[in-house]
Amino acid sequence: MRDDHDDRTGGRDVSRAHDIGGQTGFGPVPVGEDGLPFHHDWEARVYALNGALRARGLYSVDEFRDAIERIPPQEYLELSYYERWLRAIETLLSEKALLPGALHPDDGLPAAQDEG
């Protein structure tokens, strides 16, 4: 009996950027002394947005996890935890044609308007 992992990788032992367990050189896992789950307000909003979108059935937890795992390796390693979540949400909504074209994650964010 073949493992699903073997089917996806053609039987090769392949890891993606998110699969860093057992690797060295990444330093200790930072633990905040404040005990708060979010370091910035926007992180809590991304967390809530993900929950609301999944509750509405726009994507599953498996699709969400896969979107995170598909972030290109260099970008994945440069993003913070909740930046990865936001990138995954943007990717899924774009793939499902639920984002206006101006907000497509590969196009970058619209330029800020000077209200001066």
C-alpha cells in the first residue's frame, strides 16, 4: 500500500520550505514573554478573517494549509507566521476569482494615494 505522500512526490523524499523539522540553523523558536497570541492587531484580524472565510465554506483547512505550503521557498522563509496566513488567503481568494483584479497578490498592492 502506497502512502499519499509518495503519490504527490512520485515516491521521492522531497521537502518544501515549510518542512524544516530536524534542520539546523534556524535558531530557537521565539517565545514572547507577554503571553499574548498576537504581536500586532493585524495578526488578530488575519486570524479572524481566515476563520470567517472557512466558516462560509470559501475554502477548507486543507486548501489553506496547501496554499501556505505552496509559497515559494525564499518568500516563505522571509514572511512571518501571519504574513504566511495572509499570503495563503490572498492566493486562495485569487485562485477562486473572489478578489478584485487590483488586489491580486501577484500584482502587489495598489499604490498608496497621496491625499495631500
